[in-house]
Amino acid sequence: MRILVTGGTGFIGSHTICELLARGYEVVVIDNLLNSSISCLEKIKEITGKEVKFYKGNVQNKELLTSIFKENKIEGVIHFAGLKAVGESVKKPILYYDNNLSSTLTLIEVMSEFNCKNLVFSSSATVYGNPEKLPLTEDCRIGGTTNPYGTTKLMIEQILQDVYVSDPEWSIAILRYFNPIGAHPSGLIGENPNGIPNNLMPYIVKVATGELPKLQIFGNDYNTKDGTGVRDYIHVVDLAKGHIKAIEKINNKTGIDCYNLGTGIGYSVLDLVRTFQEVNQIEIPYEIVKRRPGDVEAIYANPDYAKKELGWSAKKSIEEMCRDSYNYILKTKK
Ligand code: NAD
Ligand code: UFG
């Protein structure tokens, strides 16, 4: 089966491609390399011994997408391409709405023209806004997103629901990721954002390598076990495997459904810092600063539905996440 992976040279896309290739899928990638590097394709080859067909370009480019579908018999699409920096989206909302929404609309249009109606979409736990209850089940209220990035995910979920209503031949899996961290155990692919990271694990890693002097912890006055924010961190390899299960699922039946991809366990910022220190035997200096606007206190999944419907559950521990995140950076810096 041939899968088009949009945003395939990115963090989650590259790990998912490794899982697809390992299972005999053929992979075609489109990415404009706005937030990734072409060198990732060589690393994927090193890991899997297999090659993918790559198109450099924007998913908003209808002519390019059309030629990709003409040149390759695409049977399903995993749509990762999108901009994802929460803070940047607040400053550049038009860029985010334009990029994330119009690339999805163009993709759906072209898929429909080529009668390819199997789609896996990268959504986010951010669609739950301030959680109605914990742990979150897929039927919990969505909405109340606190930034344009989150709102693009919410809007795309709605668009996909409407597309399905208009044409029930579609088969769509909406995957709501919790907090992906970690890296491929080979240390060849992982996450290495340019500049100062927004997210916790990339920041911790840069403190560990000495690129940044200390971590700032955004608030220790939340109503959590140690006062710091609680999240459901999930190893990116586990997450990648969830996409294989989703592709298998949508290949067999039409419909639209949402799945939480998380571990079901909430760890605090201090839990993550301590575990990182222990596993990697390195000190992470930190200071407590005021809360970051827009942050929720605690959010974690109930992952039972994905287990029941997709036969998927996360296997890797927080220790493996901390070890693999650091290992990747050490290997990349060599
Ligand atoms: P990433 O930035 O590493 O990968 C996204 C890729 O898409 C990049 O390679 C980028 O160059 C490409 N891209 C962006 N816009 C494009 C366009 N218009 N045309 C072609 N390529 C384009 O991000 P990631 O962490 O791998 O995330 C993948 C998806 O998962 C995104 O949609 C993101 O919003 C979603 N998601 C990520 C997280 C997370 O914490 N990493 C959490 C929830 C959801
Ligand atoms: N944090 C710090 N210091 C930092 C960075 C983060 O204390 O330098 C804290 C945050 O306050 C929060 C926790 O670490 O309590 C996790 O923060 P992240 O920025 O790593 O992750 P978020 O949960 O805020 O957001 C992430 C993605 C969003 C996505 C969301 C849900 O950035 O895109 O997970 O999937 F929508």
C-alpha cells in the first residue's frame, strides 16, 4: 500500500515513516522543509534500509499535489504538514490559519478528485481547551482553544466532520496527540528546534548540553502534586506506531473517528526534570518563574478507546523518553 505523508521530514512524520517502511508500506513524502531538513531522509534510509520518494513543496500547491497523485497511486494519506508553534501563532495568526487550513483544504480537494479517501490527521489534545474532566475521553467537550494554532486544529476537525457528512465514502482517523517527546533509539532522528525552544523537553535538552544556562519552570502554584503543570508525555516511537494502527483501521471501513494518543499518565514538570537528571546523570539547573499565559494546569488522556478500537497502547516509559531525547542531541552534536 502506498501512503502519502505530508510533513514527512518533520519530527513525528519521520518516525512514522520508519514504522511504515518497516511494515512494507511504500512512502511518498511532501514537505516544504520550513521546519525540517532533507538530511532526515538519509537517516531514515540508514535506519530502515529503504528509500522514500520525496517532493519538496507546499501542500497548498494544488498543481504539485495533483502531479503527485498522478505520478503515484496513493491509497492513503497521513497529514502532518502544519505549523505548530503556539507563541508564534498568537503573533502571526493569518500565517497559521492560511498554512494549516488551506493546505488541508487543498489536500482534501485533490484526494477527492483522485478518489483517495483514506486520511489520518494530526490533531492535538489542545482541542480540549481547559479540560472538562481528567482523564480526557474523546467524547469530552472540545473548544475554548487559547491560541490560533489550537484553533486551526479544532477547525480542521470540524472541516473533516463536514467532509464526511457530505461524502460517507471517506474514512478518516483524527489522532489527538498528547505531548510527544523522545527520539528514535538509534539517535539518528529526533527533535531539534532552531533557536530557543518553546516546549519543555527540547528546552531541558538544551540546558543539558550547555546551550542554555537554566530551565525556567512556568509556575509552581498549580493545584497539582508539586505545584507544576502536569502533562501526558508520550514517546514519539509509540506515537508513530499509533499511525500504523490508524491506517490499518481506516483501510477496512468508512467513517470518521477521533482517538486520544497518550499514555494515560500525567507527569509534572518537576517529575520530568528529575527523571531526566537521574537517567542521564546530569544536573538541570532551574528557576521557578510566573505561569505562562494560556497554559492549562493538568491534562492527560484516557487512552482506552485507542486500545479498544485500534489495538494500540503506548509502551515506552518516561525514562526511555528522557534517555532517547538526550541521546539524539548528543549524537547530532558529534
Ligand atoms: P514538525 O514541524 O517537526 O513537522 C511538520 C512538518 O510540516 C515540517 O517538516 C514542516 O516543514 C512541514 N510543513 C509545514 N507546513 C507545510 C506546508 N504547508 N506544506 C508542506 N510542508 C509543510 O512538527 P511535528 O511535531 O512533527 O508535528 C506534526 C503534526 O503534528 C503537526 O500538524 C502538529 O501540529 C501536530 N502535533 C504536534 C504536536 C507536538 O507537540 N509535536 C502535538 C500535537 C499535534
Ligand atoms: N514548561 C516550563 N518551561 C518551559 C517550557 C514548558 O515550565 O520552558 C512547562 C509548561 O508550563 C507546561 C509543561 O512544561 O506545564 C509542558 O509544556 P510544553 O510547552 O512542552 O507543552 P504544552 O502542553 O504546553 O503544549 C504542547 C504543544 C502544543 C500541543 C499541546 C497538546 O506545544 O502544540 O502540547 O498536544 F497543542
